[in-house]
Amino acid sequence: MNSEKETFQSKNYISKSLFYRFSQFVGFMLGARFFVAALLTFALYVSTFFLFNQDETFRNFVFDFKVHGIIFCTVLTILAGGIINQFYDLEKDHIVKPFRTRIQSFIKQKYFLYAYLGLSAISLGVAWLISHNVFVFFLVYQFFMWFYSHKLSRILILNNLTFVSLTLYPFFGMMVYYETFSKKVFLMAVFLFLILLCIDIVKDTLTKSVDKAFGYTTIPNYFKTKSTRTILISLLIITMAVSMKIITRTGITSFMAYYFVGGLFVMILCIYLLLKSTRKNNFLTINILRLWVFVGIIAMLLNGIESKL
């Protein structure tokens, strides 16, 4: 009888231990924003090969270890940035993201900091092996990742502009690496910048009261609701103008042409939702814009495959 009881307790302990370890793993993935990093990695590879890399063959691209090294450093830096950001936003996330915070509670904060330092060090080490210029590039990237979480995320307008700029920073690096400077690439960068800026501001409308309570000065809690709505609609109208410029002046064809034409209707839909100015509509708007960014990556992939064939 005692033997059966001990066996049951042993199995129960193993089950709890496995659940605890799994919870720790999931908590770390969420804390490091692994899924965001995975999406950005995919976007980097697609944009690098099909947009910035105009002449290199697929075989040469696959064996260009310098490019893979840069993207590897980027991924580690993004993971490290996600960790340090959640460290500074921990109190706010208890209210805004209770489920994620609960999962993350399975790991002590000191281990997140160890992971942050480890990921940052590995990224800089690999960057140093690639070249001194790449090392400086990532040193600057990591500094502003930390400075954004520590200070800039609480400062009006700078928080939004810095967040979007840091998101696009790796793409800018690849553009410089391949020396791909053209009107088309510039306009596409402006288009993406504006959409990401709208996403970030709409996100702030959903956490307006919490941001204010924890000292984050954002556009929605500094300006009136009407003014915030005006800013967002103005940004979306400018985005539409950029889309039309891309369609008419840069020779965009095939899947990317359909993407930018479709984007005009997406922006109109978002403007319509914002005019209602309800929490539900704001939530719907932010997810439509996020989806449209992902659709843009797929459209670029399909367009690139078609042009390479």
C-alpha cells in the first residue's frame, strides 16, 4: 500500500515538475517576445533577398555567412530588447497583460536579466567577428533598445518614434550593407514606418489609463480623444498618399501592386473604424493593421519568387 502511494506521489511530483519547466520555457519565450523576433527574422530574410539584394543569386545568398551573421545578431538583440523591456514594464504588464505576467512569474526576474546580458554579449561577440562596423551598428542598436525601455518609452511622441525606428533599424542596416538606395525602397520604408506608427499609437489608446497611472506620457493620455483620432486619421491619409505614389511612380507590379492598391481600402476601413472611436473598434483597427503588415511580407515573398523565376 505504501509502495503504491509513493509511486503515485512520485508520478505527481514528476508531472508538476514537467509542468513547471514547461511554464518556465513558455514564460521565457513570452518575455523575450520570441514570436515577434521570429516574424522579424522572416521579414528580414524576405526583404534582404527580394528587395535589397538585387543581383546576387540564391546560391551566393545562402552561402553569404556575413548576412546570416548580421541577421543572427539582430535576432539576439531583439530577444534581449524584449527581455529588458518587460523588465521595466513589469508593473504595468501585471494589469495590461495578466496572463503573460502570470506565466512569466515562473521565472525569477534575475534570470531574465542574466539572459539579457548573455544574449547581448553573444550578439556583440558575433558582430565583432564579422567586422568592427557591424559591432558598432549593434552596440548602438542595443544601447537604444535599453534607453527606450529605461527612459524614452515614457516621453511623449519620442516613445512612438523611437519604438518604430528601432523596429526598422535592422532593415536600414541591410539597405546600407547592400547599398540599395532608390526612390521605391525609400517610399516603401515610409509606408511601413507610418503603418507601424499608427499601430503603436492605437495600442496606446487601449492602455491609456494604465499608461497614465504608471507615468507613461503617450499621445492618447496627453491629448483629448478627438485630437488623438485626428492624428491617427491624418497619418492614415498620408499613408494612402504614399501608397498611391508608390503605385503610380515607381513601377511596382504584380503582387506588390495588388498589395498597395488593397492597402488603400484597408486604410479607408481603418479610418471608418476610428471615426466610431470605441475600444472594440480600436482593437479591431490595430489587428487589421498588424495583419496588413504580415500580408505585405507575404506579398513581397511572392513577388520576389515570381521575378526570380
